[in-house]
Amino acid sequence: MVIRLQDGEVEGLIAAAAALGVADPVVEGALRRVDGACVFLDEAGRCRVHTTFGAAAKPAICRQYPLVRVRVGGGERWGIDPGCYRALDQPDAPELALPPDTLVAQAPGDEAMEHAVAGMLRGAPTVGAALGAMLGERPGSSGLPEGYLARWASRLGSVPWAELLPQAGTSAAAALAPLAAHPWENPGFSAPDPGFDADARDVVARLVELRLVQRTFGSPPAVVLVGLGGALAVYASTAPAARGPALAAWTRVLRAPAMRAALVPDSATMGWLATGEGKPTGA
């Protein structure tokens, strides 16, 4: 995830970098990343700015993480970023305290559609039913339209995982390694257990409500198709104890334009993935 800096933060971080022996910490207004990780992280994944100079020396976006605050229409909303590996242990709750300097992101978009989609996600009994409702299908045993899982598996099999996962950071790459190595020509999808099913719908609802990947995928329905499709893939490919971190990692990689380009490079591919009509780009 790109960590954009606010006015007044760059100078302090450059000074901290000089003291820590870190070269070129800021690139185009964001913290430089090495193999997907912030340049200030040590070998154990801890922030060297925090451990050396204290929490106050970190950028505001780092101090507030995993809290996200967005301005939508005439109001604001906030919650926990599902890309945090402990997000599923920290349900959004009013008693969580926002730091006084929490950043507020502007979030233009279709508020009515987003509200309807998030409500559908939280109200649907299963991932399959949520996807089926999104695609206008009548509820069935899974709620999924015929051929949907095969189309999704074909897209996952076309992703250049070895190229893309290192850009997501060490933790995300490790969490999604089973998904990347899975034989998608024989995907073995099955209906998720109730606990994972509820977690997956909650995670994707947060992506929609907090507008974390709308800029990448364009609309709430697209976020749901790709978010829940990935959740089914995580369930099919990953051991039970690792599914929570893999689901969080999936929400991280979705924010990379390179992942969007690999999965659904254009509207024709998205239409084919959703309905089976036409064909994906490059097929």
C-alpha cells in the first residue's frame, strides 16, 4: 500500500532517515518501498522510526493505521482497514477512539449504489448468494451463475503471481503463496464454512463502505465481484489457520493497479467474468 505524506512530514522523515542510514526515503510524495515493504521497516517488520524516535515521529497515516476515515457526501464514516492482518479480530465499533489528527480522505462516488451494495453484502446469507444477487441470478444451492467459478479460476490462472506478489510486501506475498501456487485448472472450489463466509462478506463490505479499492475497480459491483471471487479462491487454496491473513492480504493486493490490470484489464473482461458473454482480453 502506498503511504502518501502530508505537508510538513517530508522534512522530518528525511532527517530521521539520515540518522538511521536510510537513503532516499521519500519518492514522489510517498515513502519509498523495497520489495513491497516500507523502507523504514527492520528485518522483523518493525518501524525503525517508531522504535528510535517514538510514535509521534511517524506520518499521520502510519499513526492511525488500521483506522480509515473518509468524507462521503455530507458526512464522514470510519472503520478498520480489512488489509490489517488483525482486522477480523477488531470489528468496527463506536467505542474505538480516533486519533485527533486522523486523516480524512475525500471519497467521491455513487453513495446510493454503495449503500445498497454494502447492505446486500451484510444481509446475504452466503458469499455465493451475494455474488448471485449482484449478478441478477435466482438463488440456488450456491447462488452463483453457471460457469462463474470456472471463469474466475481462469483469471486467477492468468495472473503473473511471481511478478506481482513481491510488490505487495513480504507478509502479503507469504499469505497469498498458496493461492499463487494453486492449480487453477483444477480449482476445487467449495462453499465456505459459515465463519469464513461471514468474514469474507464483512471484509468486502468494508472495502465498499470505506471506498478502499473503488479507485482501482471503478464501482461497488466490480469491487464485490473481485473481492468475493478472491475470498472463494483463498478458501479453496489455503489451510484453515491461514485463511484470515490471506483474506486480509487479498484486500491489499487489490489496491495495486497492476493486479487490476492482470485480473480485469478492461470492461470487456469484467463483463465476461460476470456473465460469460464475449471473451476476456487476450483470450
